[in-house]
Amino acid sequence: MSVPTESISRHALLEIANQIITQHENYFVGLEANDVIQQGDVLVFRGPYFLDDEGLPTAKTTSVFNVFKHLAVELSSQYHLA
């Protein structure tokens, strides 16, 4: 049985997400979520991925992926987009 989630606006959810990001151990300046979509029961966060000049992932890309995954796990169990 799933637990009901709270309806929230995209703007309010991004404010919460960016607050969590700044407190995450992998945080670095420039890491932020600037969009979120709902795919089924999962919130998917988007933002800069810090690719290199050839479009390939960097060490920062891995950090961004891990932080966005953390947001999806933590916030999808609490909220859904209004």
C-alpha cells in the first residue's frame, strides 16, 4: 500500500530541492535544480550537468546525478506535482 503524497507546485518543490542540495555532502557552487517533472510516481529533477567541451561527463556530472537521484528518492515519497 502506498502512502499518499502532498500536492505541491513546481516552484515550491524546486525551492525545497535546492535547499536540500546546498546541505548535501556532494554540493558544489553552481549545482542546482532548475526544473522538475513527474514521471509516474517519481519526481525527476533537472539542471546543469557540467559536461566537458566535447559533451562528455566530468566528475561534477557524477555528483549532479547522485544528488538528483537523492532528491528523487527523498521527495517522491513525500510530494507530487500539482
